[in-house]
Amino acid sequence: MKTIRFLFVFLISTGVLIAQQNEIIPDLTKVNDTTLWNLDDRDIINTTPVHLSKGEGDGILWLKSLSFENGTIDLDIKGRDVRGQSFVGMAFHGLNRNNFELVYFRPFNFKSPEKKGNSVQYVSLPEFTWQKLRQEHPAVYENEPNPTLDPNDWFHATIVVNHPTVQVYINNSDEPSLEVEQLSKRRSGWIGLLVGSNSEGEFKNLRVTKE
């Protein structure tokens, strides 16, 4: 009995709850705890949900207490319908603020007839930026959302990492909105909530299932 009580206290103190085997639910109310999380180039406006402030360049809130390799990342995301100022997503296999893989969304393109195909994006930094991928591999590493989304609403993202493939599902659809081959040689690292240049964003219900 004492062992069970000790384990429960330990999990609470690390900001992680394990719902079942290999399923981890980070405690987002603890994002201000710098022993668990590391925030780069943003402020935390709120914790329920997590609201990252607007700023120049990318801002990332890294979960330091979890190393992720293969598995599934689920979360709810809310951006803004402001052209060129709403880039929100999930980084993984992070080494530092300049080295990570990323799936992110451009909500302002969700309903655009001309730009809908640029709504869901995979990149691997620092080498494979969105500019390089769009120029050299058009329509391979970005796609339109399935189903179509309201750019001002919350949406659910499921990112399935199963080396060497990354699949992105939206709102529990049976069909992926994006499926790509990974470009990074790194196989594990941090995960992090990301807002891009001139962007703010909100996040909740983060759940990680490790394989």
C-alpha cells in the first residue's frame, strides 16, 4: 500500500499522469514549473487552456520530463483566422530550439480556395524548412485538412509517428490529412507546443501514447 501511495505522489510531482500502460497525460496546469517545462521566446498567458503569447520567431513550450520516439500524440489546438499570423502545432524529437521535427497548421488557410492545400505542414529543422520543401517537393509535405475546419474553432490533432512514417489525422477522421516519410535521422527527443512567427495559440487535452 505504501508503495502504491509513493508511486502516485511521484507521478503527480513530475507533472505526468499515466492513464494506462504507455499512455501519458502531461499535467498542463504545471507548465509554469521550469523543472518540468522549458519555454523559449514566449510568455504563458493562461494555463487552462495553455495560451502562448504572440511574438517574433518561433515560440516553443518543451516538456522536458518526457522522451518520445514512436507513438501517438493527441491534442486540441486553437489558432486564429489572421493571414500570415497563425502557425500552431506540435514539435517532436526535439534536441533544442533549432533542431526538431514539427507538424503544424495554418488555420487562416483552412477555408481558402487558393491556399487550402497549405494548411497542414511537416518540416524537419534546421535543414528541411517549409520553403525548401515547397520548392523542391511541392504538395508532398503539406496538404489540406480533412475534414475542412473553421479557422477560429478548436480542432483535434492526432500525430502518429511510426518510423519512418508520420501521419496526421484531424477531428478523429479515418483518413489522414497528411502522410509523409520522416526527414530527420534523429529518432527520439522532447515534444513541445509551438507557435510560429507573429502567432499566438491555445492548447489543451495533450495525451501521448508511446510504443
